[in-house]
Amino acid sequence: MKHILSVSLGSSKRDHAFETEFMGEKFRIERIGTDGDWDKAIQLIKDNDGKVDAFGMGGIDLYINVAGKRYVIEDAKKLVAHAKKSPMVDGSGLKNTLERKCIMDIHNNGVLNLTGKKVLMVCAVDRFGMAEAFAEVGARLTLGDFIYTVGLPIPLHSLKTLKIFGRIAAPFIVKMPFDKLYPTGSQQESIIPKHSKYYYDAEILAGDFNYIRRYLPEKLDGQIIITNTTTQEDMALLKQRGISKVITTTPDMGGRSFGTNVIEALMVSIMGKPIDEIAPEDYYAMLKELDFKPGVVDFGEA
């Protein structure tokens, strides 16, 4: 049985483990949160390196991608440096393949017509493939990267503008302490509504769930969320706060949707190739074989 372990800087309250089968192979898939404790995360990696088939890096990205250029987040190097035998991935390979494909499937297969829809992406740099897909189908984008990531009240409305600002800001942002950029540990348990007018104005809230949840207003009016890493508790919260529908880009696994880092780790373990030899075409080919479909939960039908 293959073992996939996601080591996350996020809350341990979101831990989950289950066994399943993919492409004829049995897997144990496990997520362990360290509540923002870097030393604990490093020790988990050291203890399991060479014992698991692949690591997922949760609660932090190794890279951000802006217009085809990849920037390495300095803090993430502290973790990946200790995975010397087992491959470790952060999900970025799938953010530009699975999530892009998911948006196109949602639009083209009758799940939801996205043309003209007002979409808030709390952080688009983290999901550039998704943002490009929204733009391609004609959605009206509001990109909250500067608002919610670095605290500057500057909404962006086009990928072209994001590329310009992103190329200027990215070299500095990747050197910042990661917990200043993204909710880690106990921060994932608290909700601090912020710049709520952008949430209210949107018809769709899309991207990283921890970002969306972190700034979620008390009451919304039927907005739709497109995201992943949702637990049953998250779904109850979203229904309570007025969300009408949740579409997940990763499949339900044992009662929740996992992050892209877990799915990428699973795929890498099946491919059996060095990470630096895996191309986007490899991910697309395997996605086609796995035939992942967006998960849809309509609270109006509950």
C-alpha cells in the first residue's frame, strides 16, 4: 500500500486520514497539521522521509507563479530541504492543470455558466491557472491579492494588471515571513471579516479556502464558492453564512476534499518519475485517466 503524507502548517483540527484505491493501487492518504509549528513540521518530514511514497506540503506554497515566471518562497525551503528521499510537492503542478481544467469543465459541461459572472479571487497569484481560466470564459474578475495578502486596498480587475504588479512585488513578497501572507496554525480557526464589500459584490468566491474563510463576512446572499480542502464543518459554516453552493476542484475523499498538494503527491507516486522530469502534459494525461469531476454541493437542495 502506498502512503501519502501531507505535512501542513495548518490547524491540527483539520487532520484526516483514510484508505482508498486509485488506478488499481491501494493508498493510505493522511494529513497532519502542526498548528504553525515549523520545528514539528520539519521533524515529521525527517521521521517519515523514505518511509512514505510522497509528501504533500500543506499550509504553505513552495512557489508562486506570475505570468509563467516562478518565484520560490523562502520559508518553504526550510521544509522541502528535509525531504531527501521521498518527493515533496506543494500542489503547484495541479493548480495550473487540474484547477484550470475544472473551471473549463464547470463552464462547458453545464454546471455553471461563468460568462459575465462577478468573481472574487482573494488571491489569484496562488491560483494563476484558475484565474486565467475564469478570464478565458469571460468572467468579470476582482483579484484581491494586494487587499488580502499584503494589506493594500488595491483591487485588480485584469490578469494583465496582476502580471505587471506581480512581477514587481513577487521578488519581495517571497522573502516575507509566510505567516504574514497566509493564515497558518490557529489563524485558520479564526474568521476576521475584512474588506467585506468585495465579498458582497461578488457572485462567485474562488481560490484557496483558508483565504476565503479567513475574511468571510457574517452573512452573504447566495454566493457560490469554488475551492477545495473543505471539511464537513466548513460546509456547515458556509451554509450558515448564506453560501448557496460549493464546487470543489478536488474529489471527495473520505468525507472531505483534500488540497492540491495531496492529489499531486498521489499522482507523483503513481508516475514514479523525478519531479523535475514531470511536465504539465503528464498531469493532464493522468487527470484524463483518473477522470476527476468537480464536486458540487447545492445547499438549496439540502
